[in-house]
Amino acid sequence: MAVDGAGFPVTRTPAGVARSARGTRDLAVLDARISGCRACPRLVAWREEVAVVKRASFRDEDYWGRPVPGLGPADARIAVVGLAPAAHGGNRTGRVFTGDRSGDWIFAALWRAGLASQPTSTHVGDGLELTDVRVAAAVRCAPPANAPTPEERDTCSPWLARELALLPRLRVVVVLGGFGWTALWPVLAGAGYALPRPRPAFGHGVEVTVEGPGGPLTLLGSYHVSQQNTFTGKLTEPMLDAVLDRAVALAGAPPDAAPAALPD
């Protein structure tokens, strides 16, 4: 596999994404492969343009300008899945939900839930550590107008599928927003989970448990932590806290209970 100037393995096609993701055996390698992905030309062009033009307030910073991998330990029992990195957030800092208002909300909530070491996430190396939770996005590149296409979502899907499969203790997935909710169902179907018919509609506080080869997995819906939702009051801190508290409660099953890992 070819590597780019920063040493990341390069993937250029949807088929290449599927092969690269499927052959990955640990999260560190997966993170590197995600970081070198160039399979979606529109997203590559946009993320790199933003990294060059920059926002005036960040003009002296070096932007990441690449796909943004997930964050959190391999023994996490909870996963949080968002939409995509922000142009001047994750696309700038290189860490998911870091350096923007959405990140301020989700990491403060994770801290209140006892899942993060601090309530802020400003840059790589700021001391943030996560416990029992892995945070990722359905699409790994910052999209124009914060709107990935269905084709881009599907191309990126194998990265998410493999990331969840590499969490052997996974019990709960908190899904931020309808886009991530839609993206997750094919991932679960491909992993052998029996999906309800009709598929449950997204909504804040929606809870669905699916059965699969590794046991039960519970999905929890939450409105996305976008400024559109938080500034208008559609999503409040107590609303988000309630979803995360429920996730913690569900993940805290007895140690001898069977974990719900997604199969290879």
C-alpha cells in the first residue's frame, strides 16, 4: 500500500476503503489508514482548500486537512457516533469534535457523565483522556456545508464498521443526529445484527436494542450537538446528559455478562 508524505497509507477508491478497513486488526492501524484516505474527491478538495485558506482567527495554525480518526480506548463499552468533522474544528485540529462549539458540548457532557478527564477539548495534547467511550463520525472528512452525500457516507461506512468491530466490549452506541442514525443501520446489518422492520425512526431519546452474533447492542438517539440545535434550545444540557447517563447505565452490566462485540 502506497503512503503519503506524512507516512499514512493511501486509499483512493471505495473498494480500496473496504479492503483496507477489513484487513485492519487494531485501532492504531485503523486510525492511520483513515488518515490517509482519499476516496472521495469532493471531500478531499474541500478539506484541503479549507486547510490552505483557513479562518482568519486560525491563520497562524497548521491545519490537519485530512480525514479525522476516532478517539477513545479499545475497551470502550460505549461508542458515540456523530456526523462529520467541522471545517475549522476537527479538520483543523486533527481530533474528532475538537476545537469547535459542538466539541465543547459533547466533551463537557462526557465529562459530566464520568467518561472524560476534562470538560474541554481544544487541541491534540491538551490532556484529554476518555474512559469507556470511543467517539467517531459517520463521515471522516469535513464536507462542504456540513452535508456529505449518500455516496460519501457509503464510501466511508467500512471505516466505521471496522472501528466498532474493534471494540470487543461494546454494548451501547449513542448516535448524534439523523445522518449518523441512517449510516449505522447498514453497518449493523453487515455485522450480522437482526434489524427491526420497519427500522425505527430517529428521535431524541429513542432506544433500540438489536441482537447479533456477539449479543445485544443498544442504540440511543440524541439530537446532534450542532450550534443549530444548541443555540435554539432544541438540545439542552439536561437532554444530552440524560442520554449519556442512560448509556452509562446500560453499559454497566455485570462483568460476567456477555459483551456485544461486532464480529470481524
